[in-house]
Amino acid sequence: MSDDLIFREVDEDLRHEQLHAFWKRFGPYILGGAALIIVGVAGYKGWTAYSASQAASSGARYEEALRDVNGGKEGDALKALGELAQTGSGDYPDLARLTAAAAKSRTGDVDGALADYDALAANAADPLMRDLARLKAAMAVLDSSSQEEVARRVGDLAATPGPWRNLAREILGLAAYKAGNLALAGSFFEDILADAGASAEIRQRAEVMVSLMAPQRLDGEKKPEEKAAQ
């Protein structure tokens, strides 16, 4: 399996994890169930009929923008998501910003995507959203930034119990591998394999990376005279 393929699979898994986590929280909005609107957000329990209508409307607008993204109409999607970010209800503005950043990254506007991810990581109300934005930003800079920069972005997520821990470990492992730090890279992938909570997909990729690095790590541990004798 090539390095590029592994990197693409990590990004794909990040999208799957994102969908799973956010469906639990935003599913009622996306489905347009006005009667299922979550009450008590930020301590505010006085949802009115107008508030319910606005949330349902935001859900419909977001769903339409997603169809544009999936249909390759990034221009239309970015326009709709930008409007939703400004005028949407509830958590939809931040969700729209996250989706817009992903669409920008898809079209090659990595700088624009990174700026959006960083803004969300700093300002989003939901901690889950903030941490996901940090992971997406780390993936966006994985090919162009140093191992230290990637670690600065998500190092604490790998060390903290939570839904993103193993994805953060994987990103850090890939960054260390690209930097030639095989011992550190191996430690991240081995941590994944030792974690009973790691998903089957992440475990499989970690196994591939450990196997891929094994000959290189063994060679690096050999004494100079052993290498000369080969």
C-alpha cells in the first residue's frame, strides 16, 4: 500500500468519524424535525415556534448545500454555506463553516480551508466541533508542514481520552513517518493497536504502517559494523 493511499484513507476515515459523531447531534436538524429541536442549549429553554421554524429552515438549507458539495457544485455550495454561516440558527453556522472549509480544501484552496478550520478551532461553541476543526487542519497541512507543527495542532488530542484520540495518534504517526522519525511514528501506531477502543479501520491501517516500518526500524537499530557487513 503506497504512502499516498494511506493518507487518503486517513482523510476518508476522518469524514466517516465526523459523520458518525455529528449525526447524533445534528441529525434531528438535518432531518427537518422541528419538534425534535434540542432544548436547553447554552441554558436557554425558551424555544418559540419561530425558533423551531428557523432551525428546521437551517437544516433544509444545509442539506441542500451538502447535495451541491456531493454533486460537484462547489461554487453553489460555498455560496449557500457562506449565507448559512451568517444567518443560520443554532449550531448550523459553525457546521456550515466546517463544511465550507472541507469544500475549499477539495478544490485546492488549502490556505482558505486552513484559515476557516483555525477560526472554528478558536471560536466554535461546541468542543467537539473545535477539536474536529483542529484535526481537519492538521490533515490539511500534513504534506506541507513540519512534524512539530502537526504536533502543535493535535498533540494533546492524542494524549486525552475522547472520540478523536486515535485519529490524532494516526495523524501524528504519519507526520513522524514523513519526517523520518520511525521510532516516534511506531509508538503512535502501537498505541492505536493497544487501544481496545480503536476502530477496525484505524487498527488495520496502523498494522500496515507497523509492518511497513519494521525493516526500516530494524535497519536503523543495527550497529555500523553490522550494516557494513551486509
